[in-house]
Amino acid sequence: MRTAVEIVARAGPGGRTVLPVLRASGALAARQTGPSTVHLVGTAAGPLGGDTVAICVTVEAGARLAIRSAAASVVLPSPAGAPSGTTVTLDVAGALDLALEPTVVTARAVHTAVTLARLAGDAALRLTERVVLGRAGEGPGRWTGTVRVERDGRPLLHTTQELGPGGAGWAPPFAPRAYAAELVLDGSTVDAAVGTDSVRLPLDGGWTTTAWADHLDAAVPPIASAG
């Protein structure tokens, strides 16, 4: 199955944000749930092996948008072992807060997630990602996630994480089943910090945190204190 979501947020009268484009097909529906909030709602199981999901979001100058999801995304394997994939493309000149519920990659499933964020000028971005390998009582699936952020066409961040059997660097004793990451670009400044299986790194105009653990509630990154 091919799933596609397209959202355009535009500055409207009186400082409001309007959504001239809000459409989805396949296994997701998009619903406006607040003045500047959209929820993605699953309409079918998956993604299954071989499925693709493409999410394209544009936030124009002066607009603000928060995107959430109604439930976790459960990635299921295909009998043929084909991988599934999600691609998220973000073009932001205003302010975007994207924080979806966790992705659960079940046993034998293979999933690839790619996020490309293109920021213009002083655009603000908050991006949260949470991944769990396997449901209770089963083995882990495999997940590869890439995030690339550019501002005014210049690269600001490019990182790839591989988790699960066969992933680079994923082997006992370092074999976490949960991963949490957050990227904040809002003009703030922070210092680098290291916690238990976690790290916070400063970026130009913001910061990024990454944490690993056996359970998602234990994947806690160092708390950022903006300066």
C-alpha cells in the first residue's frame, strides 16, 4: 500500500494559521484538531512490509503548525521479507512542531525512515522521534532512521541510526530496544551533556538529544537548559 499525506500551513487573517491543503490517502487520514494542530489517524494496519508512506509538510512564513498522531505506528513484516519505508519532507519558513506517537517495529519487520527538513531564514522546528523494537514477549525488528536538516540550503545536521539485528553497532552488550530523539531549532543555545546512554549536542540555533534504553520510558535524554 502507498500512503501519502500533504499539509500546507499558511498565515491567515488576525495571526491565525489556515490550512489550504490538508489531504491524505492510503493508511492515514489527516484531521485538523485545533487552530494550528493536525492529527494523523491510522485507517488501516501497518505499515506492512513493502508499504511506503510519504508525508510532505509546508509551513509558510508567519504560520505555526503542530502535527501529532492518534496512536503508535505498528510496523509488521511481510511473508517475503520486504522492507517498509516512511519518507517525511518538511519545508518550513514559519514554525513546526512534529511529534508523532512511537513507531513499534515488530519481530522480523524491517523499516526505513527518512526525514528531510529544509528551513528558510529564522524558521523554527521541533522534531521528536521515538522507536520501540518489538512488542512485549517478542524479538526486535530492524529500524534505520536518517534525519537531514538544512537551513537556507546549507546542511545543519545529517545523522543515521541503525537499530535491531544486523544494524551497524547493534550487538550485545549494546542492543537497546528503545530509542528517543529530539531536535529543537528555536534560536536557543545549550551546552553539550552526557547521561546514561544518552547525549545532548548543541547546534547552530538549537540542540539535539538522543537516548537509548531497553524500554521507551527509560530512554531519557539530558534536559536542555536554554541560554
